[in-house]
Amino acid sequence: MKRQPNVLIILTDQQSRWTLSCYGGNEIHTPNIDSIGEEGAILTNFFTPSAVCTPSRGCFITGRYPHQNGAYTNDVPLNENEITLAHLLRNENYKTGYIGKWHLNGAHYPGWMTADTSMGFDDCEHMFNCGHYKNVVEQTNGKPILNFDIGSGGYMTDWITDKSLDFIERNKEDKFFLMVSIPDPHTPYNVREPYDKMFDPKDVTIPDTFNEEKLPDWAEDDEWGREQLFSINMKDREEKFRHYKSQYLGEVKCIDDNVGRILEYLKEKNILDDTIVIFTTDHGDYMGEHGLLYKNNLYESVYRIPFLIRWPEKIRKETTVNEYITVVDFQQTILGLMNIPPSGREQGRNASELIKGNKIVWNNEVYIHPNEVPRAGIITEEYELAYVGRGFNKEPNHQYKEHILFDRINDKQQTNNLYGKQEYESIISELTNKIINHHKKLGTNTDVLPKVLKNESSQSIFDKI
């Protein structure tokens, strides 16, 4: 009887789709990452419900939405009773390991994990909770010293790759589940030589919306807004942006080269085809779109993220999956591919048949979930509708009011807000009811949702549906 496959997940942090040439990116060539999709499947519509590190990662590893699994915003831990993919594969006698950034155990920096906190990952020696460190200095005794500045030690992406190869070598005769979590290409936007000079700042592309004049109130001056992070009035703003982007591209190129090292090692050990290889990220980076940096606003591009998967036994080469799949669907999907029963607590869907190239009934809708601020929305093939509420950078409990409706077919750059226009009233009503029913089904506490999704007496309008 053929044994079950190894599972290798390479998870980066804050990597946009356009950074990969397999998604049409033309500023950087990523042959190693691309090869995973070329020799397997590429998901063109893979989404996270929350474009923030902790909640996206929590959904990915548990198959449950943020306010249900507990990790609804950064630096908040998973519920202790959550069942992770590592728990389920460990029950199937997999050797489980995690190397790199976790960010699901509260606000511990770096927070080296232990067996009682690692949520099913038995090999957690090189698993740290959070921090986008660049420099790693090994110690004779004790844990490595991590620094944000590039120094004389190892570069984090290289170090994580080295430790990953060590894990594979130790466990190559057994079936293993390894998550390789690289903190790049997140801020700080810098990278080691020679990648820091590979992309000339004067040659990087400036997004068409970089100097967009009018943004919604929440995108302009809330905590993650343009005014707070990358003001349009900043001196030498374009020069700074060009530097940031050149380094961001260098970080991605370093990642691609290290992915190549891992794939080549699996090939050398003759276990590449016996391993399910996945490449994805937790969310994107606006990198100048709408004049913004980072994430956690409502423009689509940070929610729609790359996902590539390779497993010749069940996935045909050059498979393209266009259906809308989310990180909440991931746990059930990977288990479905492997014919392993799910936990029974999952809230997502099993997309394994789609990845195998089969057609099944599937609803192309994605829901945006609140994190530390009450925002909720829906993304369909035609529209994105999202509601906003309280923010951070005004007086206490300041309410943002500029809800959004974007036409995803005719306004791909999302510059024309249709919310409030009479001719779209029926569409807004239909999509609003879908948002309400989604959260009603989940049992979401309405306190975390925008006020507009409640009636005037502050009771949930779920009762009206």
C-alpha cells in the first residue's frame, strides 16, 4: 500500500500576487516558485478573509473564521482548544515541524515556542512567535539572537531554509508535515546583498493610483491609512517609495532562490513527487496602490493572494483553478486531497476536487471579516461591498462612514465608489443580506460588526432576516 505523501507548506508574509511571474508579474522573475504551479495547480482566486497576519494564519491552520478561532487580530492567540492541521496529521503518524514565524501565540517577541504552545508541531525548536527579523546569530548555548538590522549573522530567509533542509534530512524516511514560515517580504523593507542592489529604484513601476487624490475616510486617516503611514504630503515621497519597492522585490527574489534550494533538495532525496508542495502567503502589500503601504484596508489586492500546489499523484500539470477559495477552506481541502477526515469543527469548504481538475457545484463568494475594527464585506465575481465603523485615529469611538461598493469587472483599480448611488440600491441590498446571513450562520457577535448591520435599537438586524 502506497504511503501517504509528505506535506510541505512554504508560507511567506505580506507577499502580493504581482510579485510572481506566474500571476503575470513583470518586474521580477520567480522561476522556482512558478514551477510549483507549472507542475501542479495555480489558484487564481485565493483569498484571505482578513488581510492581517494573525487572523489570516489562524484561519489557514484551523479552517475556522477569526472570531470563532480566537485569533481575530494581531498578537491575539488561538483558542487553546483549536484543532490545527498539525494535530490532525500528527494523529496520522506524521512527523510535524514548524520553522519560522508563527504569530498565533499572543504578543511574545520573538517568543520561542515549546511543545505545550506549538499547537501540534512537535519539532518547534526553530519556531518563534512573531517579529520580522532579518539577522540571525547562532549561539553555542541557547536560542539564536534575532535582530531587525542586517548584520554579520545569517539572513533570516536563508537561515529558515537551512533549518528546513535539516528537518527534511532527519525525517526523509518517515512521512512528514513541515511548515516553512518566512517573515519576508514584510517590512522592514531591506534585504541582504546582493538582493539589495538587484532592482534599481529608478526602474520600478509606480502604481497608477499612487497619487490618487481622494480616498475614503478610513483609507485616508485611520491607523492603517495613507495619512498615518505614507502621507501624500511627505517630502520625497516617490523617492522613498522607489527605494521601498526595490528592496521588497529583492526580498521576493531571495525567497524564490531559497524555494529553489528546497525543491532541489527534495529532488536530490528522490521525494519531491512524494511530497505535496504548497506556496502561499498570509496577505498582500498595497505597495503604493492608492498611495498606501502595508495592508488591513479594504481594497481587494491584499485579500487576493497567491496559492500554488504541486502533487503529481493527484494534480495534473498546469491546472488552473478559477473558483473562489479561501484560507478558511484550506484545512479541509488538503485533508480532502489526502483522504483524511476533517476535524468536524471546520467552517470552510473542501475544494480538493477543484484542485484535481474536477467540476463541482461551488459558490464564488468571499467574506471580509472584522479584526480589531468593525468592518465586514463580501467579494463576488462582479462586486465588492464593504461596511466600515469605528476607527483608531480620531476621537474615541470615531465612526467612519464611507462604505464602499466597487464594480470588479469595470473598475479593477477600485477608484469609483458606487455606494449610495440609487441605481445600485438593489445590488447593495442583496449583498448586504448575504453578509448578514453569513455572520448569522457563524454566530458572530454583532458587537464586532459595523453599526450599519444593526438596527437603531442596537439589536442585531439578523432578527429581520
